[in-house]
Amino acid sequence: MVNNMVNNTVFRYKTIKGPLHKVPAIIKLLLLLPLSFFCMSLPPLWLGTGIVFCVIASFICGLSLQEQLTDLKPAFYYAILMYILSVFTNFTDSFRLIPINEIIKTLIPRHEYLRITLRLALIVQISALVFRTTSALEIREAVKSEIISVFLCFIPEIFKIWTSVNLAWKARGGKDGILKIKTVIFVLISLCFEKAALKAKAIEARSV
């Protein structure tokens, strides 16, 4: 069960072949950044349409609903943070003896919050489609620069490390809270630096 949870990490490559698997990795990587910038300029209606399109495309590429929800976790946590900030801003802008109906209004997120959240969700979905349908080997072969290649391959690795550390924390009876953040983040950063150092040594060894 633990292995299944570890394997189902954010942006993990999906071996089941779909239409996007056949698209050359270099094309997907080159389109990733422009598409992300393009999403930043879309209105909410088009962002919602893009999200639905990505969900359909993900199913066609063999990604399960659970895998899609896993990929959206970073966007979900960010959305919660943005909602809290939106409510706080609403409250401070109308700081006075607020009637009941006005208090309810402060809980309604601003239009900017909705747009930012939809942007992030769509960008995360597009990124997930790229990394879910492109193996680390394909990325290394597509990108000529070794540094860029390692960077792109390292993104899914970070999420894999986070999942392992999070599972280890829960297995030891750890609970969510400030203590978890202080401990887990420190371990995550340490392991990421260790992984990066090992990759750097491997690159150096190959170049000798």
C-alpha cells in the first residue's frame, strides 16, 4: 500500500501509452512555457474551458481521476492560501462593526482570487500532461543542455521525495502542524541537495 502511494506522486511518468506519448518530447517542452504564459492572459470562462479540456485529454492519455487529483494538490493548497488572503483582505477593507449579511460577504472570494486559482490549476494540468507523458530518458535525449535536462528531470523527483518524507512522518505518528512543517521541510531540502549533489557527481564523472 505504501509503495502504491509513493508511486502515485505528482507528475510521475505514466507508462500507459496515449496520444501525447507519441508527440516528441522537445515539442512538448518547448510549448510548455508559452502555453503557461498564454494561460495567464485568459479570462475565467476560457480558463474553465481549458481545465475541462485538460481533464478530457488526461483521460484519453490514460491518467486516472486519482492521478489527476494528485497532480492538482499543489494548486489546491495554493488555492486555500489565496482564499484565506482574499477573506482577510475583504475583512480589513470593511473593518468596522459589520452586520451579519456583511460578514457573509467577506467570506466570498474576490474575482481576482478565482482567476488566479483557475490560472494555476490550468498551468499545473498542462505541466502534468507534459511530465506524465514524457519519460526522464526522453527529456534527456530531447534537451541538449545537460543542466536544463537535469533540472527538468528533477522536478518530478522533488515531489517523489516529498511523498516519501510525508509518509515517513505519518508512519511515525506525526501530525499536521507547525512542527511537521519545520521538520519535514528541513528533511526535504536536505534530501534534495543530496540528490542534486549525486547527479552533479554523475555528470562530472561522465564528462571526464
